[in-house]
Amino acid sequence: MNKAELIAAMALEMNTAKHTADEALDAFTKVLSNQLAAGEELTIPGLGSFSVINKAARNGRNPKTGETIQIAARKAVKFKAYKALNDIINP
């Protein structure tokens, strides 16, 4: 599902216009981004939680040359699905 399909599905579910669903999706994206940028967790009941994790620096390998390279430490987004969501996809 791409963004246009998601907006159409949200508009149908919300029984509203597509531009309203688009604004809701944009607002959610901004709130999520700001929350994670601040290092805070965002929890959506019944769905899951988004959080930021720190990944340590490590050695990697260039698959083309086989040369060992250093991969820098970085932050990554982690999503943990809650039981309610897992129960829907695994009946």
C-alpha cells in the first residue's frame, strides 16, 4: 500500500474527504518524527510502540571487495507490535 492508497483507505474508514485524511496522516507523521527526534517513545494503544535505539559501531565487510570496513554508531527506530495487533495477523 502506498501513501495515496493509505489516504484513500483512511478517508473511507473516517468517512471524510481525502484531504482531511491526508492532513491527519501528515500530522501523525510530524508528531511521530518530533517525538522520536526528542528521544521519546510513542505508544499507540492496540497497535504498538515506536522508540529510538542506539546501535553500536561495528566492523562490516564490503560485499564487492571483501574489504573490512568500520560502520559508525547510529540511532535507529524500533517498532514493537502489541499483542492485539499480533492476534489480528496470527488468528
